[in-house]
Amino acid sequence: MSISKRQGLVGTVVVALAAALVVGGAPAAPAAAKPAIEVRDGVTQPVFSYQDAIREYVRVQSPVDSDGDGKKDLVRVDIIRPKETSSGLKVPVILHESPYFVSPGAGIESEHKTYDANGNATHFPLWYDNYFVPRGYAVLSVDMLGTSLSDGCPTDGGASDVLGGKAVIDWLNGRAIAYDAKGHPVKATWTTGKTAMIGHSYEGALAMGVAGTGVQGLKTIVPLAGNSSWYDIWRINGTLMWFKGGQKYLSEKVAPTADTKCAAVIERMSRGEDDATGNYNAYWNERNYRTGPVSNERNLRASVFAVQGMQDTNVPADNFSKWWAGLPSNVQRKVWVTQYGHMEPFDFRRDVWVDSLHKWFDHELMGVLNDIMRQPRADVQLGPDRWITQAEWPAPTRTVTLRPNRDGSLGKTTSAGAGSYTETAQHETTAAGDPGTANPNRLAYLTQPLTAPLRLSGTPSVSLRVTLDRPTANLGVLLVDYGADSRINYAGVGWGVKFAGGKDCLGEGTTADDGCFLKTVDDTVTSPFEVVTRGIMDAQNRTSLSHSAPLKPGRPYRITWDLLPQDYEFRAGHRLGLILTGTDADLTCSTAGQTCPTTGETGTGTKVTVDLTGTSLSLPVATGRN
């Protein structure tokens, strides 16, 4: 495929039915009457009618029977595609698979599908259909197995969740069976088979999981705060995140009738999650998309455009960083790293995101030779309205090791001494607040004010030499930036954004689906300090996440582990703080005031004694070379 260029991609390019590119005026008759995709200035143009688009649904046969009814589960797929695909035009697919279409709804506005009298979708959640169908794409809105109008039971990231989505891509490429509204077998004759998967949170995890099967036809994925390991969103190093009974809670959240239809499945999942120990086991291994038996990133063929908030405590950022580091070297990739919480980029950098995603899909699915791959690989947010670009993530770094001292300082040298605290559950603001004031449930150490800015990029680690008076404790560590500044309010109700009033309208719309969305702006707060990153470890899991090994009270142990990754700049004049504490109440439902179905970690009451000479914090400090 060749594209005529004049100062880059200027002029009009027409992609005809045979996928040839024709430059300039209309081709000679009768070719002029053929439906065609138009490309100008490196992007597809809105030349197809959204109002006249074909709306239909199919049910794709999956290879699994997740509800045990003796029949293969059927996946409900709602389709919208240009009407010209009924007369020969073949188009690529943007596939949005979600468990959220019934509960709680998709996106920040909790959107749901609506249907006409024939069962065809009249409202597709989010903006992909309004924007991309007029530009020559089909958009598929897929109900994850066990949710909405699909068969089966949700399995919280298990094999059937992954294989149901894979079956849809197999159907698009002629390898699976689907049935139309009348129950007749139907083929996807209107598509090139080239498919993108996109989604946020659970949806992003589905894209990562399907990609890890190596399915042919999946050309690119766009995981937005997607989790690559379900253990790593319900556990951190053996400690429970949020609350007990998470698998039952999540299944019933996305499928409100699952408690009756899927009771046996939920019971198996509840046993498998093993709240009693928090250990990694076969249940969690099935749900590991980095190295698991169902999905393994070594099999990944698709390109990747990922977005991750470093302050996301719903899907902690190590889900991204570990997966990113393990991607095969030949996988094309791009990333945005932010200081928001559990957000998707349409809601914090809308204009740039729409333009970037448009170019990405055109390049990966249409073969358009635009500049998306010539741009720097990583966009990094350092603060409100502070974005930089660099060639890779993380940035080149050197390791700086800091050590605590008995006078409360934190520096490159240490002094003999020890400190102790009682391990209990605390909120981060309590643990990090007033570091010069004694707190029986934490130890605090601060550097001198920085003489120049210092930027972290990557994954810090901590090594503690501790003695306990009980067989275990939850060992918590906070890295804190002490210094007043305006910051993204990632802990707020909007995870760093808030509604601004008014709407943005994208693409085309109808009465049922107007393509208009509430405007958002950054939610910022001026604060005296910020918790930059955190880490926690169940001391019993110090050597293995799969097996608990109680400690002998009174005996010293060295315990080393990684904190969550970050990309953060400390300003000159600020001070770095190391807080040694216990259970992080912001990561678990352990204190009053939090709305949770059950409790989580509540702390052990263990006395933790820290040998300062055996304790250190290692930081990946950017060298300034992007």
C-alpha cells in the first residue's frame, strides 16, 4: 500500500474497495460510485452517515460453558457499521467489551445500552461509535459472558471471561460461529478482520487477557487502567486490598442476578480467592495475564497503547509496569503515565486523546502512514497541566539509596539505632501527617530540603531489618513529598477530575445517541504534603506469595520488596519522607467511615522494631536523558 505525500500527508487519499489508495480527484466512472474510505492529512475523514449506519446484533458461540448448563455460552455482540458495508466495503473493527453495560454502567457517566423494538442497540455507550463509524470503522459493543444479554456467569477475570472475548475476534476472522437475530448462522463478510480492543479497568483487563492468547486478527489493544493480574488488584504482597469476599461482590456488581443463576460458580470463586491467607494460588494464576496458563503476554501479537494513573489505588500501577516490562520486544507500543487515580484519558486530556487515538487506530487498522509512531513513545504527567514526552518509560535512571537515622533524618549514611511502633490500620494522611510529632503507630524520617528538583521514574524498593513480638505484621511504607504545592486530587471522588459544566459533542449523533459528553477539568488541591507511592507486605509472605511462613518473635529478619511504581518530580525546597507504618487503611476497608460489604485488614497489634542500620530505601532517579 502506497500513499502519495506532499509535505507529509497532505491532500486527499481514497481507500477503495480493493484497498488501493487513489490520490486526488474521483476515480474514473464507474469506480466513482464505489463506497470508499477517505484519508486526509494523515487521518480518516467522516464521510459515512452515522444516522444511516447498519445496527444489528449477533450471538457468537464461545468454547466455554461457564454456567454449567450443558450448552456453550453465546456472547451478545451489538454492531454498528457503515451502510456501505452491505454493498462491498470492508472495514476494520473497534471492539469495546464490557461487563458494565447493565451495572454499574460504562464510563464516568455510567452509560447503558438502549434497544429498539427489534432488539438492535440504539445507544452505544461512550464515544467510539459516534466518532469512528463515520470514518469507516465498525464498532462492536460486546457484553462480557455472564453479563447483560450474554449467556454464562462472570468469573472475575477467569478463563471464560477471556475466551468469550477471543471468540468474537475468531468470528470476525472466520474461525467461529455466530447466529443472527433469527437464529441463523451468520458470517462477518463486511470486515477486514483487523480488530482493536479498548476499555477501562475490567474492560482493559479483558483486552490484555484476550491479547495474551495470541489470537490472530487482534491488531492492537488500548488498555486504560487495566489490570494484568487479578491477584494484584485484590492483594498486595499477601495483604488483602479492600475487603473480604471480593469475588462474590464483583460478580454480583456486574451481574445483579448472578447470586441465583451462578451461585455454584460464585461459591467456587469464594473458596479460590482464599481470604484466610491472602496467598497466591491456582485460582489467581488462572487470572494472571502476564504469565498465566490462559493468557500469557509472551504470546502477544497486538500493538499496545496503554494509559495508567500512577496514583490509581483501584488498579495499582504495578499491574501496568510489570506487564509493560514483560512485553515482547517486537511489540509496537505507546503509553501515557499520569498522576490521576482510576481514570481514562477521555476525561482528563480529551482533545489530545481523541486526536492521538484517531491516529493510532488509523495507523494500526487502516495502514495510514501518519506520524503517530514518530512521536515520542511516552507522555508523562508531572502535575496539573505539566506534561513531558520521552523516548521510553521509565526514563533512564540511576539508583539513589537513602537510609534512616535515629535523629529522624533520611540521607545517604546511617547511624546505629532502632525505632519501634505498633502495627495497626491508619489512613495515609494520619500516617504521613505531622512527621515531627510522635505517633505510636509509625516512624518518620525526612531528608533535608532539596537543592534542585528530583524526579523518580520507575519502581522504588525498600529493605527493612525488623523484629516482631508476634508471628506476623503488615509492614507498610509510604514515600512522601513534604512541601506545599498544587496537586492533582487523586483521592477525591472523581480521582482527579470534576465536571466543569457544558458538554463536548464528538462525531455524529441521533436522538437516542447524541455523542455529547459532560466536560471535565482537573480537580486540584493545595496541600502541605503528598503520598507519592506506597508499599505493604504481609511479613509471612516475605519469601513467597504462595506460602505463608510465620516469623519467630524476637528474631530479626531482613525483608525487601518493591513499592508501587511512580513517575514524580519533587520540587526544589521540598523534603522526601520515609514513613514506616502498618496496614494502609486507604487500601482496605478497615476503619469506620468506609462503605464496604465486609471488613478487610484491620492490623495485627504487633510491635515492630526496626534496626536502622539494616534499613534502606532505593529510588530510581531520572538522569535527565529522555
